Amino acid sequence: MTADPVATPDGPPSPAEPGRQWREPRVLRTWAALELWIACLALITIFVSVLWQVISRYVPALNWPGVSELANYSLIVLTFVMVGYLIGNNGHITIQIIDYLVKGRAFTVVKAVSAAVTALICAVLVWEAWALIQAYPTRTTAALGIPIWTLYAIPMLGFASGTVRAVIRVFTAGHEDVAFDAAEAR
């Protein structure tokens, strides 16, 4: 839940058994790599789309209404595909004050309850995304004609990944967290 524990007079906050780090199974590491790869493609698409829009202001022949829609939907993909990755790699937003106040087994309980609440919220959002897919099966976007259900499938998959990762964090709450470093994405 935290990046690096801060030493206090009572010692650093430690899990039930210090030094015991949990290594993800290969399936989860592969899934995280796929999520990161899709996010990188979405980021590149956003960059190229915005660059296209800037250039098309000076070269009207390149003006294409779909490029704006492509950038917008790529931002949606980038946002939601990273949900599971960030939850699984301890990169989500947390309130760290509790991590410094609670020690030992209580700290493990806090981590487990936090992960369980995260899993519940992600599962509800999966359910809502599924309901939206069912509600709009034939609608398409204005410029590109992308089926709306595919745009709702992206958040559904992201939150499903987040649910799985949060449930795993419930059961690995006793293990030491790996510090998240965005510069060294795994």
C-alpha cells in the first residue's frame, strides 16, 4: 500500500513476516505486460492524433473529423486498461497515513480490507459496464462508426482485471509490498 516504509521510533511498518515478497505467477505478469503494451499503443495514438490535428490546422486538406474521436477514445482505453495494472503493482492512489500509524497484524488487516473494498468496487463497475453493453448493442460513434459496446468493453475488462488483482491482494496482504516505480514498469 505504500512505496517505502518510513522508519519511526517503533520501527518501520512491517507485514506479518518481514522480507517475504510475493512474486506474481507468469499469467499475471503476462497479463500486466499486455495491459502496459495496450496503454503504450493508446498513448502513441493520442500523440499522433493530436499532432495530426495541429498539422491539419495549417494544411486543411489533411482535416479528418475522425482523428479527434480517435484521440478521445484512445484516452478512454489508456485510462481503463491501466486499472488492473496499477492495482496489481501497488501503483494506485492510497492514503498512506494509516500505513504509518498501524503496525504488525493490524497493518495486514488494513491492507486486506482495503483490497477487499477495491475488489468490490471494481466488481460493481464491471457489472455496470456489462449493463451498458447490453443497453446499447447497436449504437455507433459519430465519426468512426465504432460500436459503442466495444467502448464499454474496455472499462469492463480493465475493472475485471482490477477485481482479480484486488482479490489477489486480499490473500497476499501479509506479504511485503513491492514499491511502485513508474519509471521501471514491470
